[in-house]
Amino acid sequence: MQLFSVDQQRSQALEAHAASFATFKVPGNENPSTLICFASKATNAGQITSKLHVIELGAQPGKPGFSKKQADLFFPPDFQDDFPVAMQISQKYGLVYVITKLGLLFVYDLETAAAVYRNRISPDPIFLTAESSTTGGFYAINRRGQVLHATVNDATVVPFVSGQLNNLELAVNLAKRANLPGAENLVVQRFQELFSQTKYKEAAELAAESPQGLLRTPETVAKFQSVPVQAGQTPPLLQYFGTLLTRGKLNAYESLELSRLVVNQNKKNLLENWLAEDKLECSEELGDLVKTVDNDLALKIYIKARATPKVVAAFAERREFDKILIYSKQVGYTPDYLFLLQTILRTDPQGAVNFALMMSQMEGGCPLDYNTITDLFLQRNMIREATAFLLDVLKPNLEEHAFLQTKVLEINLVTYPNVADAILANGMFSHYDRPRIAQLCEKAGLYLRALQHYAELHDIKRVIVNTHAIEPQALVEFFGTLSKEWALECMKDLLLVNLRGNLQIVVQAAKEYSEQLGVDGCIKLFEQFKSYEGLYFFLGSYLSSSEDPDIHFKYIESAARTGQIKEVERVTRESNFYDAEKTKNFLMEAKLPDARPLINVCDRFGFVPDLTHYLYTNNMLRYIEGYVQKVNPGNAPLVVGQLLDDECPEDFIKGLILSVRSLLPVEPLVDECEKRNRLRLLTQFLEHLVSEGSQDVHVHNALGKIIIDSNNNPEHFLTTNPFYDSRVVGKYCEKRDPTLAVVAYRRGQCDDELINVTNKNSLFKLQARYVYGLLSF
């Protein structure tokens, strides 16, 4: 043979009878190596030698190369004149097939050139072979013109290599390379050894390459999770997942666990990349996890995972109802009638069906009655054959065949309920005895079919409670076929039998058919069972389109009683339709651990004193602070007034006022304190404002009143402070000390007020003070 290099434009002679090229990835080299395998038979010094050679072509500089391998070809004594005529390489198994002229087959391992198998596969000479890429074997043509196909037996090759050849390493490598069974114990044992030696990277690589995903299990993930993470080192679990990602696609459990780590670290972009690269297996659980961070990405996962209820729910949330219809048609249940028929025919060894059909197609009609032919099949317990025959001859769906339609359904409901279910789903019959079939469907456990056939309410109520055996979405759709009264009765029975287990079905049906059933009727149903959870889920889908205060209140109530505090907070903040007084009273009675919903109601609708009294009496002081500091500082005066009425300690009130400071409206605060004769409470607050340079007249008015009441040299304040309102402070002084009023009015040049106060009081008393006032000015 001649080996020619295109790159080097030169050739080399080979002493070989058969040869083939192969590719092989050497560990440590990301680029595959090109190998040539050839078999030769030569005579040296009168001795015949046959060998297989495996050599790398064009070694890559700086990269690990493939070491040359060779092995002997052992010909039996009767085949000394035989020689190789063809060679095929199985990339799937990493094996070399050497085929000889007289029909011998030699099988060698490509990596090690270790002999695996030898046998004669043809008594006639073989002159041509070709690769079978789909099976990993090869085709051969012998002199007789026979086409032979040879390949590896996946189920036995690994046990053969490990047991018969006692080559454990080759057995494990072959199992990993071709994903074959048989090396489970060896792989598991090696994995345990690596793990016990803390060689986590090697263990991860072994798990990733384990045949048939032997180690790709939740137990393996848990094992890596249990390893303590060393500071400054990559966690073994991440090493494991990283190794899997370089090898291909993760299974459903691995995808879920890795995604959980990524979601917790808020690295959503990694999920997007892996999904785009098809590295993750989509599942409903993965969609649920991703939905917590990205609804759009979760929807893509649900679609790939064919999680139909979740996809429909996602489209509904996005109000893309046209997509719901399109998607439902794409994935809706439709029985594969052709497959069913093929299955029945494959189980007919006697060809009875074909014969019976030939008779039914004879000119002039079938010589035997269809019922007679059916009975012949049934007498021999050939149920499938009888069914195949009847399905074919009853295709016209004629009324005169009503008895046979009933019969074919009966025999299958008794023996093969799934066949009967498929026949009913196909809708090819319409004249059978429906009450009889309904009873048999119920006995066979086909409860949905029984529901579709019963016409009496008591029958439907008896069957519908078997929700454990009815697909939920199909049951919801069935409710759409019932009248309003019957549907509500059936929903009531579902809740009576198993409130917790059937609640979601009833809620879904109520949401789906709320217009037909009536919103009030659905609400009364849930209230009858005190199912606040049902009310919450039902009203949640209806709330955005309703302006009914009662509905908004019931939703708030049900959300509160089911612990959905965040939702209660949202609705009380956003809704404009609930009864504020009723909602306030309910929230106070409910005593939720979070007072924000009550704060929303009271702040929006002017119940601040009630709110303050509730929070104070329930020792929820931090919510009082949060309200005046963050929610509505403008209502702080009302809060202070109520706290004073509730005899709250002054230290708390003072601290509350100081925490708001400049955001707090002074005038209403002074009014609230003055009404309760507690103006001195504001002394420190007012002094802080003055020290900060406040010129607010209300600040100085209030401070002046406090100084006057405390008789702390009020004349000095009245004569030197330029910011207070002389009329307001003077009026305040009239009731306490008219002489101070004179000073205040004089300071503000309030002549009319000054004349008034002098007329009201003894002129003698005021004269001296008036002179003093003049001197002061």
C-alpha cells in the first residue's frame, strides 16, 4: 500500500494488506489526533508474522501525542494461508475491525491495540466491506453475494472484556467511550476510591463519563455537596458541574441543582447562555425555579419541558390568550390511532384479522354475519383481533351497527380499557348504548369517559370525586359542559370529599367558567367551606377587572387569612374600590404581624388616630416610627395627639418628634399639643429648630407660649424675638398676664389690640407695665 501526504506532497510505501484512518483524542490535547491503522502479513526467515499497527500521522508540536501501538494477528492453524483484506474503524466504540479473505474477523481496541475478539463470520471469501456508521459496525459482501452486517453486542461486550479477557481497564474505557452497560461495579468502585482520596476533579470526570449515566444521579450530586468547601478553592460541586458542562448536556436533576446555585448567586445570564447552548434539560421544576427571577426565561423552559399547565398559566399572566389557543392545539391530547392499529396487527400471529377483512370486502357482502365473526375471535380469547376487525368494518358508523359498536367497547373496557379509551377518544361511534358504556367506563377506572357519558347528576357526582385518576385539566374542561347548577353541585361534592386535594381543581374551574357559574355563586361555594385559600386564588384572577368593593374586601380578607401578607399590602395600597372602614376594622381584628396593610388603609382614608391607637395599644411602636418617618411625616401631629390621648410616655413622643424634625409641620403639631395642654412637650424640638436657624413664625409662637407658661423671663423673649406673631402671642398672654400682652402688642405695633387690652383691664395696673414696655423698647 502507498500512504500519500497532501500537505507534504510525498508518499510512503506500507507493507500492508488493509488499512484505515481514524481520529482519537489524546488526554491533555483538545485537538483530535489523526491515526492510521494497517494490518500486514509477511514471511521473515521462513516464519509467517501478522501484525496490526496503529500510528499517529502528523504529530502536533507541543501537544501530547499518540504512542505507537502494535499487536499480533493470530491465525488458527487451518487459516495459515489467510490474510487481511479489509479494515473498518468504529468511532462509536473505538474499535478496529480486521476482516480476512476467508471470513475471519479480528476486533482490537484502537487506543491500546488490545485484542478483544476473533471469530469466523462467513464460510465464503469476503471481498468488500463498508462502514455502518449508525450501528458502529460494518457491512461485508462475500463471494456468494450475501450481505453481512456485524457489530458489537452492547449488552454483553463489557462483561465479556472484563470477565473473559480479564481486562478491567479496557472494560471501563469501552463502557465510558460507547456508553455501554456492564461496568457498573467497576466504575462505582473507582469513583468511591477517587472520592475517598479527595481527588474530586478526577471523580467528577469519571462521573461525567460514566457509561449510561451510571453516576449521573442525585446521590452523586449530594456527595459533592457534602464536601466542605476549602477557603480559596473551587467547591467540588462546581468542579463537578463544570466537568459535566464541558462534556455535554446536564440531566434534569443536575440542571435543577446547578440552576439553583446560579439563581442564589443572581447570575441569570449564565442560565440564558446554557439554555441557548442546550446544556440544560428543561423540566417543570426548573421552570418553577427560574420563574422566581425571570418570567420570560421560565416560559421558554416550560415550553421546552412541555409543562402544559404552566405554559398556559404563563400566557394567561401575560394576557397572550391567542398564544394559549395556538399552544393548546399544538400539544393537545389526540390518540395515535394508526399506532394503535399497528400494535394490534403485530400481535396477530395467525393472520385472522386479514382474513376476516378479506371476507368483509367480498362482492355481495360478507358471507358471515359480523357478530358471528366477532364471536369466533372471542371464543379463542382473541380480543385484539376481534377489535381490529370491528374497527375496520364499523367505520361507516351506521345506526344498524349500534349493537356491534357497544360490543367492541364492552369487550375492551373489560379486558383492555386503554383500547376502549382510544376508541372513545377517536369519536368514530355514535350509536352505542351510552348508559351501559358509562357504567363499564366507571368500573374500568376511565372516570373521565364515564363522566362524558352519564346523563344523570347523581351518577356524575358519584364519579367526579375520583380526581386521583382524572387528569386535572381534562376535569376542568368537563365542567364547561355542565349547567351552572350541576357544575356548582359537583364542585361542592369535590370539596366535601377532599377539600385540600381538590381545591385547585375547583379553583381552576371557577376561574375558567366564572361568567357561566357567576362570581357570587363561586364565592358562596368557597365561603360555605370557609376555604380562604380557594377565595384567594379565585378572586386573584378576577380582581383586576372588578370594581365591586365586596370582592376587593373578600380578596383582602382571604389573602390575610392565608398568610399572603405581601398581597394584602399591595391591594390595600393600590386598590381604590374596597370599603375602607370595613377593611380597617377587619385588619385590626386580624392583628397581622405586619402592620403595613393597616397603615395603607388608615393613611389613605384618614384613620390616622385609629391607626395610632391600634399600634400603640398593641406595642407596635416601630411601625409608628416608620409611619411618621417614612410614610407620611405630614400626619405626625395627628399621631402625636393620639399618643398623648393614650398617655404614651413623653420620652417616646419626644424622640418620635425629634426623629422627623424639619419634615414635621409645626402649626398642626402645636395645635394638637396645645389642645391637650401639653405644649411644653415640644420645648426641646422647638429649641432644636431655633438653633438650626428656623424663622418659622409657628416655631417662635409656640416657643413663646411655652416661655410665658413657664414664666421664664417672658419679657425678654417678647421684647427681643423678632420672629413670633405679636397678635397670636399677645392674644395668648391676655388670658394669663395682660401686662405681657401689652408688651407683645407694643412689640408688634398692634395698636387696636393694645387699646383693647388696656380697656379691658385696670388703667392703673397697666400704666406702670406700659411705661416699662416703653423703656424696654
